[in-house]
Amino acid sequence: MSLVPWSGSTLAIAIAALGIEAAVGWPAPLYAAIGHPVTWIGRLIGLLDRRLNHDDASEADRRRAGLVALAIVLVVTGGIAWALQALVFWTLPKILAVLVVGAFAASLPAQRSLHEHVAAVADGLSRDLDEGRRAVSMIVGRDTTVLDEAGVARAAIESLAENFSDGIVAPLFWTAVLGLPGGALYKAANTADSMIGHRTPRHEAFGRAAAKFDDLVNLPASRLSALWLAIAAAIRPGTSARAAIEAVRRDAGNHRSPNAGWPEAAMAGALGIALAGPRSYHGETYEGAWMGDGRRDLAATDIRRALSLYRTALAVQAAALAVVLAVFG
């Protein structure tokens, strides 16, 4: 009996996951009944943070503890995902196994929820600035009470671009490469970074391994997401693939993140706007390079344009996966 009975099926699993998530997402009754894989991973990370991250430990000890915590999270998550996938492929016909594992993997990307959250910002901002601020506070960590109309729109579009990369393209990429274990391992790493990979007194040392590992595993997806957005811009009227590519080449490397600048610059260039720049966190203003050299006076209509480009980029990604499967599957 092969230890990898899904050999050659990982691309099909990724495509199945993409289609199932686009169709039904993670249904609210299911979330209410059992939660979500990210919440399960989050509980483990929280437990390890409480047990291993001691305030009185040295910086070196806290770094080592953080590395141990990350290893535990990856081993547990990857082991469970591998066992589940193996069990399904050992017991079901291959086509049915692909669909079943694809249904599990559909919990990893967040196409629908990302669109809904960003569209809610556009709808709120169309009615009232305070409504827009409240809606965008659900998806960004910066101080939203100080944002004007352009700031709210910019924050929403930046979140859309960055989360397209690390919330959708990345888990699908790793699922396409390694199946459910790959997607689950990526999601574990990304969740660890979001929970403990912060430069705060408590987590700067303990979360260093999580932050660095997340940067590493996001490298392929950030570049792919910029490519999908540029191709989408070549398809959609009123957007520019050439400007998207130029913005990526000129600006992506200036972003404070080694990955976020790629989709943000591509989105900005395609739409003819400017993203990133200065922002405020916890009352302090942080300087940041601008992505794109277009308009800065953004509004709800720009969020909707970004959502339209995002939907096209999702279709481009799905088509690319299908072509690769047809050629190499």
C-alpha cells in the first residue's frame, strides 16, 4: 500500500477545493457546530503561547521556545492532515477521494469571505464615513478612527490585495504542490504569524520563527498573485496590465513586507491608484513607501473596481490550475 496514494492528484484537489469554496464557502451552521480549522489551530497556538512563552525568560530562550512551538504546530497540523488524506484515498475511489479531500481543503482559501468583508466596506463607505470605518476595522489592524474617505478605501483595497495572496493564492499553491497536508501546513504557519509574529514585547522573540517562516512560505504566492492580477488587468477594461507590471518592478521591493508589496503594487498599478504609504497603529504613525504612482483620493467606487479585478484574478487562477492539470495531470 503506497504511503502517498494521492500521487498525481494534488492539482485536482486544489481545483476541487477552489470550486467548493467558491460555491458554498464555510457554511455558518458548520462553523457554529464545529468551528473552523483556523480556530482549531489558533487554540493550539494560544495554548503553546501560554505554556512556553515566559515573561521572565531570556530573549534567546524565548526564541528557542517559539521555534519549538512552531514545530509542534506544524507537526500536529501536518500529521492530522496527512492521516486524513491518506485514509480517504485508501478507502475511496480516486475521483471520489479527490472530491472529499477537496471539500476538506475548501476550508483553507477564503475567496467568499474576503469578497464579502471588502464589499461591506464599499457599501458602508457609500452611506457614511463612520460606517466605512467600522467595516474596515474588521479587516485591518491600523487605527481606523483617524481615516478619511480615501484612507478607508485604501485600507480596504490593500487588505484585498494582501489577503488575495496569503489567504487564497498561498493555500491553493501549497495544496496544489502537496495536497491537503501542504495547504494545512501553510495555514498553520500563517495563523501562527498572525497570532504571535508581532514586534511586541511579548512576541518579538517568541514569534520570530513564526514570522520568518511565514515570510518564506509566502514567497511563491506573492509573486503568483501579482501575476494573476496583471493578467486580470489585461482582460478587464479600464485596467492596465502594463502599469501593474511597472508598479511591481518599481515599488514592490520598497514595501516593509517582503511579500505584501507584490500584490499591492500590482493592484495599485492596474487600477491607476496609490496604496500603502504612511499609516497609524496604536496612536503612532509609521512611514511606508507608496505602491503605485496614481490617484490617492480614493472612494467606494475604487473598492468596487478592485473587487471586480479580484474576481477576474480568481478566474485567471482557476484557469491556470486547470491548464496545468490538463498538461501535467
